[in-house]
Amino acid sequence: MASADIAQKVAHPVALFGLSRALMSVGKLDQKTAEEIYKKSQTTRTSFIAELTESNAITSSDLAHTVSSIFGAPLVDVEALDRQRLPKDLLDFKLCQAYRVVPLGKRSNRLIVATADPTNQEAAEKIKFTTQMGVDWIVAEYHKLIQLVDATAKSGSESLDSIVYSGDFEFGDISVEEASEENSEAASNEVEDAPVVRFLHKMLLDAFNMRASDLHFEPYEHNYRVRFRIDGELREIASPPIAIKEKLASRIKVISRLDISEKRVPQDGRMKLKVGPDRVIDFRVSTLPTLFGEKIVIRILDPSSAKMGIDALGYEPEEKERLLPAISRPYGMILVTGPTGSGKTVSLYTCLNLLNKPGVNIATAEDPSEINLPGVNQVNVNEKAGLTFATALKAFLRQDPDIIMVGEIRDLETADISIKAAQTGHLVLSTLHTNDAPPTLTRMRNMGIAPFNIASSVILITAQRLARRLCPQCKAPADIPHETLLEAGYKEEEIDGSWVTYRPVGCSACNNGYKGRVGIYQVMPVSEETQRIILRDGSALDIAKQARQEGVRSLRESGLHKAKMGLTSLEEVLAVTNE
């Protein structure tokens, strides 16, 4: 009896086969380790290869190379594969997930499949039964393969269907819910488009909640991507299936009242999204035909931005002292310059909001009107219909205006009428695309405007940029060498150790250390001496030199001051300004 008990206590050797046996044969695994891993896989009900890589007995890379040489199977780096070009319908995604395999292609009646374990006969038989095709194994690293399986297993339709739609939305004047009730038959026909509708709603709300300024819907040959511009930086947010590009474009066009049949020329439109009883978000929509479909950019227009005030925009006290008296003058021209997306429109609207009083007649011509201001007569330029900036300006002068705002001076005719208006008792505000303030005057001269007209009409030019504002919660002092500060533009006497620049860190409340944006401004009044330089046909350098003598900061100097105050980082200032 005792001998029987002893016999029971003796451990029976575990029968090993397949991958474990192969690794033991080449000395990559010893008997004891292999048995332990096998027993663990049986207990946890996972695969032998999963437990093997988890145990660190052999690295994933070493395992793949060893298996490839033992079985004479090709080795593939799955990270080098274009995920968008992998076949989607050769193998059921549930099968791929169950056996951790990815189909790579098909040759005649054989399926080429990536796996980490070519000894898995169960997987081979299952694939043969399901597809009625033979299997050719390609070896891949286990960890990389797992990532690829997880990324490609879900079908496009399923990923879209998983988007949760909630909240009351209203586009234009008809809510989505009301429209479906009015025409249930039409709604039933659009059942397949429901994921697209939900996806668009989610993107618009996400963009608004993330304080994005623009949404980019971009089709390419093998993929489709959605990017948001947050604090001036484009970020990829989603990569929906390419199959939705036509439906998504049509949906946006319908809401924006654009021609859905026209795909050959760019179109511009607007739409509104009503969220709740008293919150409306405005959007400006622009479509552009590209090689692989229409790229759509949606600009989020926040009406509250015009009511922020001069201080909130980031104007320094001395800059305010120059700007506010200029906009209070009865006539003359004020120009705001800078690249696209530098906040020119918000600055102009802020000035108009300050001037918008019951006793003042204000007219604006824009392409298109971005922010609705009650009390201001806003005109949308429509070049197809013949309503150009020049035509609108001519009409304004017959409408007894006090203040005129022109969206952009693009040509000689618009510039000429604007200057004549400024010379005949009207205050004219407009924008121009130049790098900073001094070259604006030479740019106008190059457009064909006589120097004496420029000198007698332009009273102030402000150039601006938008820099990302450091998050006040997580910003940290930056240890910047003395030489770097000098190279950036700080003077020797300024670097006295009484102040410190800050760097971005990043926390849950911000985006990579930045939250919001702050304006960098160069506010240059046109003094009598500057007028003399213009009249004698001086260069932009002469005007810049005179402005410096009058105490006008350059964009770089203004940016350095913002960095000195801890509002933004030095690298951000260097990125948005030239010196």
C-alpha cells in the first residue's frame, strides 16, 4: 500500500509536442521550463506561445527568428505592413482574434496567413474549413501580431456602429428627431447612413468640447482621416473607413445647403448646431475637390469671441494706448495684418463691438461673415452673383455709413475705394496679408496705390500672431542658457535674473502643456515722420527703423515680452515670429 502511495506521489512527465518540442530540440528551451509553461497555459486556458512570451523565457523577436528557421517559413515584420491595404474580407475577424492570425493575401486557392505559431494545427484546420482554401504560414513576432490583430479585427461598420449618439441636436431650423418623425419612410431608407450621421454629430461635439478651431475631413487613396486644430496645432483624431467619404461629404453638404451633385469645384457654406435650448454653435464649411474625393474643412465660429474685450486678446497697456485712440477717430484707415488663422477677424470684431453704439452706422463686407453682430449691417460677398468687395463698398458709400469694415483688401479697386472712403470722412477697418506692420505700406504701394494716398489715409497698422498659452497649472521654470536668450533677442541688460521663462509640462487640464492661445501684437501708428518716409518712397526697412525709434515693439520683441511674463514659452515665440 505504501509503495502505491509513493508511486502516486511521483510526478508523471508531461507529454510535450508542437512548438515546445521544436524549441527544446534546438536548445532554446529546457524540459523543466517547457513543462511549467505548458501547465500554466492549461490552468489559465491561454495558448502556450502567449505564456511563453509572458514568462520572458525567450524574447518575441528571438522566438520568431527561431521558429522561422526551424520550419522554413518566411519571416515578416508586421509593423512595415500598410494596415489600410490588408485584405478585409478573406477571413472572419472572430477567427482572427481567436487564433491570433492575420490574412495577408491570396494566391490561387491558397491563403497566406501571418502567425506566431505555425504548429497550431487546430487553427489551420479551422481556416481550411471556413475558407475552403489551403494555408501558407508566414511567421511574425507575437507581440507585434497581437497589436495588428487588435487593430484590424474590427470591421469598419462595427466601429462606426459602436459610436454612441446622445443629446439633442438641431441643424438649421429642423431637428434630426423632428425630421425623422415627419417622414418615417425616408428615415427607414437612411438606416444604413445612421452611423455616418452619428459619426458627424460626435465629431462636431468633440471638436467643440476640445476647444478646436477647425475640423479637417481628408480622403486619401487607402485611408480617411479626421484632424482637429487645437490651439493652432493639427491633431489626428479618428481614422474612419474610407467607404464613408461620399456619404459623409453628402451629409455635410445637405446641412450646409450646398450643391451635393457638384464635386468638381470648391464650395462654401454655413451651418448651425443647436445644443440644448439656448446654445447655438456656428460653423463655416469649405469643400475642396482632391485626387481621392472632397476634402472638407469646418471652421467653428464662436460668437462670444467678439465680446472678449481688448484685454482678453492679450494687448499690452502701451499697445492699447495706441489702438483705442485710433479706432475712436472719425476717419482714416486701420489695417490688421497677419497670416491665415492669426486672429485678425476676432481683433476687428472686438474693435467693432467697442464702436457699436446706437448713434453709429456700421457696415461690413466679408467673404463670408463669420460672426453675427447685432446692430451691424453685415454683407456676404458673392462674386458669382457680381457682389464683390468693390461693389459692396460702392453701395456702402451711398448708405450713409460712419464705419466700414472690409474683410480683406485683395485688389487695386477694393484698395482704391477703401482709401477714398477713409479720405472722405469714414473710418475704414480692413485686413491685409503681410508678415508684419512695416511691409504693409510697401505692399499697398506695389498694388498700385499712390504714396500720397497711403500717407494721408492709413492711421494705424497692427500685425499679429497667435502663440499657444502655457497651462497655468503645470508650467515649470525653464533652464535656458544665457547665450540662447541673447540669440532669441533679449538684451544683455534685460537678463538680470529677476524673471524666468517657463516650459510646457502637460497635465489632465491641458494639451501637452498648453491651454488656449495668446496674441502677439505689433501696433504701429503712422506718425508724421513715417508719412514723410512713405512720400519719399522709402522702403519697409526705413519704416521699421522709424517705428523702432518711436518705441514700437517688433513681433519678436512683443513675443519675448510675453515669454518673460510667463504667458508662453520661448520655443513657441521663436516658432511664430521671425527676426
